[in-house]
Amino acid sequence: MSDQSDPNKPKKTIADLFQQLALAQEEEQSPAAPPKPMESYKFWKTQPVPSFDEKVESEGPIDTSKTPETVRQEPYPIHSSFEWTTLDLESDHDLDQLYELLYDHYVEDHDATFRFAYSRNFFNWALKPTGWRQDWHIGVRVKDTGRLIAFISGVPCDLTIRGRDIKSVEINFLCVHKQLRSKRLAPLLIKEVTRRVNLQNIWQALYSSGTVLPRPVSTCRYGHRPLNWSKLYEVGFSSLPPNETKASMVAKTTLGSEPKTKGWRKMEEKDISTVWKLYDAWRDRYDISQIMTKDDIKHWIYGGHQQDGKVIHTFVVEDEETKEVTDYISFYVLPFTVLQNPKHKQIGIAYLYYYASTVGLGKTNKDEENQELLKKRLKSLVNDAMIEAKKVDIDVFNALSSQDNTLFLDDLKFGAGDGFLNYYVFNYRTSHIDGGMDETDHDFGKNGSGVGVVLL
Ligand SMILES: CCCCCCCCCCCCCC(=O)SCCNC(=O)CCNC(=O)[C@H](O)C(C)(C)COP(=O)(O)OP(=O)(O)OC[C@H]1O[C@@H](n2cnc3c(N)ncnc32)[C@H](O)[C@@H]1OP(=O)(O)O
């Protein structure tokens, strides 16, 4: 039953829900505290990752001994009732099976009121960027029935970490059917994707998880900004804080109806080169960032062929005199399906994606005067992006404490989430990167972060 039908049941907060959904964690935990000693990580202690207490003397790859020729050439052995499969995301059959697996088994809230509503466009965007490889869309099927019961994916994602360029992949959508949990299938999937990536002479990978594993390079916190408070309240997604009324909450969260930044418009194909230049210069601000080619910008930020505006929405600011693009900002959309609610079927969710502004170019967050200007600029860009999000039926706008987001999260009324998102780099040693939280590790910091990558 949904919260809606039981007036005595406390409503979830947005933070609770995302903690359960996106971060797949049971309870709030301090990002600093490993949940178990290194020795208990039966799988991870065998992998080239730093242990929790290891001091970083010099940054760089951990295991450099292998070559594609010395990598195992055949898939790892798997239980006789299962078989490896490579998903063909061009085929409706495989796309449907992936959708069903993730819909039922990826992440859901505890009383199953909300589910991620993955779309074909979303998979095409997330899993088929420039240079994608079908053999990195790895599934496990039941041999007799062909049913898909597990999945893991890799996509190309070259990185710069503290000035050093690293050929790499991003690993995501690791999922095992609920009835097959705790049977060590996850380590098998991870080893198999590692093997297939290594065969391409790539030895590093970026991934994120709500789960604490050895050892995060950084940890960020989610912020959630209601855009349609009444609807969030009606579906049991938001609670009414003490000393507030429904009307006061609506008033507090209402945005203007039109963007205010002068020269604001939707990104067009002709902007790709300029946005690319902005992206590339901007990422110098961060300790870890993704290297993007012009084609990557076309796919990830412009949205490639998906110009129906369903997944990625990007806006630019064009200087009214020079006609130069000076800023861009983007968000992607991944809604929730609402189950068992008489009034609402879906909640629109947006996630802040990449942005850049000439205001911060060539500057660091040590430059106090520029930080003030940048803060003002980002507040106006994000505010306008949220107005655009509202226009496409987004009900809640999410942003992490990564990038320079802490310059606006509090002022733009993002509430801090309860969960943390940990970032990892496989087979690479690097000292901790600032995740945008303050010294208590619980509130947003004030001066940006070192994390310039956004993972889906
Ligand atoms: C160079 C190329 C390298 C490429 C690879 C880079 C690494 C990529 C790494 C993957 C990045 C994924 C990024 C995302 O997609 S993060 C999203 C993860 N998915 C979900 O949360 C969906 C719901 N949950 C599930 O489907 C399952 O619970 C999963 C599949 C998560 C675990 O299945 P299960 O519950 O049935 O467990 P098991 O018995 O098979 O295995 C237990 C072992 O697995 C370790 N475990 C648990 N959760 C995670 C996790 N999120 N990342 C890495 N390891 C994880 C765990 O500590 C234990 O190891 P150890 O404690 O004994 O040591």
C-alpha cells in the first residue's frame, strides 16, 4: 500500500526515498567509516584497489604487470544452469529484458511504491556513447529459459586525475536478480567485465556506489530540490515540516515561470564546438574529470540523435552583443513510476549534469573575488535550469555536492539527502578528492569540490 492510503503512516522525505532508491543503503552511515575490516572483503581484497588505511605515497596505477595477451581469453566459468550473454541493445527483445531486470531488481524503496522508469532513450543515451562496445553490455541468462538474471555494463570514459590522462571505462548498472543474491554472482560479473575491458588494453575504471567498498576516492552527498511540492506531498514523497502549512511549502518552493538569464536558449547543434571548448577548459577546475571529444559532447551533452528532449536537456547563454556562447547547463531526466496511487502515475526527476561558465574559466576556487561572481552566475543558471525542468514536468531536481554545486545548493533550497555516493577508480591509487562536504562530513561545504565527473 502507498503512504497515501494510510494517514497514520509517516510520510517519506525526499531524502529517505533517494537514500533507499538511488543509493541502495539501509541507513545513514558516515562516509569516513568503513563498514567492515578490509579482511572481510573476500572479493575486493583480491583486487587492485587500495585498502582503507593505506597511505598514498605516489599516485598512479596499482598493477601494471598485465598485457592483453596475458589476460584470460575465455569467459570465466559460470554455474551450469546459467550462461553468459552479450546484450544487443539494438534489439527490442534484449532492451525489454534489460528494462524488466532493472525495473524489478535494480533499486526500489522498501514498500515498493516507486520504481525507476527507464526508457529506451535512457538506455540508448547511457549505454551507447561514442566508442561503445556490445561486448561490454554483459548479461547472465538462465540456460533453459533464456531469462536475464544479471547485468553489468561498461562504456568508454577517459579520465584526467590531477593532471594525468587515463584511458578508462565507466562501469554501471550492476544488477543481480533478487532471488539470486548473496551467491557471489556480483564478483563474477565484475571479473568478467574487467577481463573484457583488459582485452582492449584498458586497465582503469570509474564507478560509483552507495555501498562503501575499498576505497572511495571521494564521497558526495545528494541534494533534492522540490519543484512541485503539492504533487510530491500527494504521492507520499514529501512530508509537511512542523510549523509549516501546505500553502507555505508551495510558496517557499515556487520558482518564476520563465528563465531570467539574458541570452538564455536551448542548446542547438551549431553550439557543439563552443560547448566542447567550454567543457574542456572548465574541467581544469577539478581533480577528477572526464575527457570528452567533440563527438562525446554531441552524445552526452547535446543528446545526439535524441532530440526529442526526453533524457538530456541542455541550455546555453548567448552574449547578446557578441553572439558568443558564454555558459551552458544541462540536466538529465529519469522519472519514477508511482505504483498504487489513484492520482499520479509518474514523478518527474531531473539530475543536474554538466555545466560551465566563462565566469569561472581559468580561475580556481581559491580566488575569492571570482568565487563570489561565479556563485551569483551559477545560482542564476541553476535557477533557470530548474524553471526549464518544471516546464517538462519535473517534480524534483537533484544535484550532488560535486562540481561547484555547493556554491548554490543551500541558497537555491536544496535539502541535504541522507545517503552518500562514493566514487571509485579501479586499479589506481590517488589521495582523497574533496567531495564538497564540510569538516563534519554531513553538511554541504561552501567552496565547491574536486569532483568534476557526473556518473549516471
Ligand atoms: C579495468 C576495468 C575494471 C572494470 C571493473 C571495475 C569495478 C566495478 C565494480 C562494480 C561497480 C558497480 C557500480 C554500480 O552499478 S552501483 C549499483 C549496484 N546495484 C544495485 O545496488 C542494485 C541492487 N543490488 C544488486 O543487484 C546486488 O545487491 C548487487 C549486484 C549490487 C550485489 O550482488 P549480491 O548482493 O548478490 O552480492 P554477491 O554475493 O553477488 O557479491 C558480494 C560481493 O559484492 C560486493 N558488492 C556489493 N555491492 C557492490 C557494488 N555496488 N559494487 C561493487 N561490489 C559490490 C560485496 O562487497 C561483496 O564483495 P566482498 O565484500 O566479499 O569483497
